[in-house]
Amino acid sequence: MKTGSLTIGLTTLIIAAVAAISAPQLSTAQTKPTPYPTYTPYPTYTPYPTYTPYPTPGCACADVKAAATSTSMPVGAKTDELQLITYTVAASSLNNNIYVFGEYLNSTGETRKDIEVIITLTDDKGDVVGTGTASFGGLAISLPGEKYPFSTLIDLSGKWAVIDIQVASESFEGGSSFFKPYRELKIDKTTIGNSFGWSVKGLITNAGDKTTEYVKVIAVAYDDKGNVVSIGDTYSKVDKIKPGATSPFEVSLPVIKKKPANVIYYIEGREES
């Protein structure tokens, strides 16, 4: 009996082992496939709102057009200070800005330096709505009987009604200055053209016997009645101009819409330091 039971037990184990070996083996990957990630759709596109430009603010210089006429002052005898002979107020392309152009006459009988033009604009109540100065960047000196042009751009905080223009200068005192002005220069071969605004081009020649630098050109444009309608300034293209040498220049003329009737040039440099 014991022998038979053992035989039956061994047979059972052998059958179970064979079944285990014969059964197909499944890999982990087959039994537990990796699922694809859940698809998340892109958010619905919302277009940007249509751009609406800001409205152009009203110009505080709305009355400039009516006031943009030259005012000529009578030229008298010898004076203690430069004498204002003409000025023009013109609207700028910038809102709430105006240009003031003008000319003084040196009727003092001596050379003047450190010339500063001070401009004040007030409204109909007498309150100041704009100020400007025209000093640094202009001509360093003004010879006796010579005109002195000035130009400045003024930002207004309100509508102006009255303009006040003053000038202050000092005697040249025989040439005392931070530098020695150089006037042995001439301008020729000039042309006037309009390419994105009116401008003048020309050639500077050093007609003296010294090298000059910081050569500045001021162009004053007039209409057919002799009124100043624009003033522009620039420096020579060549930094230092030797005796007999030349340099081109180009000056933009702001504001004007048509070709000026005449252009007068002022030119000044410094003796090379």
C-alpha cells in the first residue's frame, strides 16, 4: 500500500511539472502593456482684440496758424543791446509745440558774445504756458552791423496769447572767450531740395590760413516778402578743415511746405586747439 501511494504521488508531481513546462510563458510587458497618455486638446485660440489707436490729443497751439506771421521791428540808431528786427511763430508737427524763428541786429557798435535769447509765452490770463531759450549752439559772436539768427522749439502747456522775446549778451572785450572764433570761411555750390522735407546742401571752403574745427552752418530761409519762415543748423561733415580744404554740409529746414524764396547762410568755426 505504501509503495503504491508513493508511485501515485510521484506520477502526479511529474504530470504537474510537465504541464508547467508546457504552458506558454507571458512576459511582463504582455501582461501589463503601458497605456498611451490621455490626449489633452489644445485650448481654443482666442484672437487679440482689434487695436484701436489712441485719439490724437488736441493741440494747445490751435491759434498758432493765425499768429504765424512775421513781425518786423523798426531798426533805430546805436543801442546798448542787440535789437530784435523780426520773428515768426510756426506750428510744429509735434502736438503742443511751436517754433519761434527770428533775427536780431547787432547795433551796439562792438562785437558781442555769450548771446542768449529768452522767450516767454503767456495765455490771456497772463499765466506762463511756454518758455524757451536760444543760446548754446548758435553763433559764438556777433560782429557790429551783423544779424544774429535764433531758433527754438517750445513745448506749450496751454493756448498762448502773448509772446515776449528778450536778449542778453556781453562785450567780446578784444577777443576773450573760451575759444577763438574763426570766420575765414565761405559757402558755395548750394542747392535746395525736398526729400522728406526741405533742406539745403553745399560746400564749405576754408579760405584762411589756419585749421578750423567745430564748423557750424546756420541757414535762414525767407519767403518772397522777406519774412523768416525757417531756420536750420548743422556742422560740417569734416571735423577739421585745413587751409584751402573743403567740407560738404546739409541743413534741414523745419516747418516749411514749399521752396523758400531765399536762403542766407551764417558760418563760424573755431581755431584748432
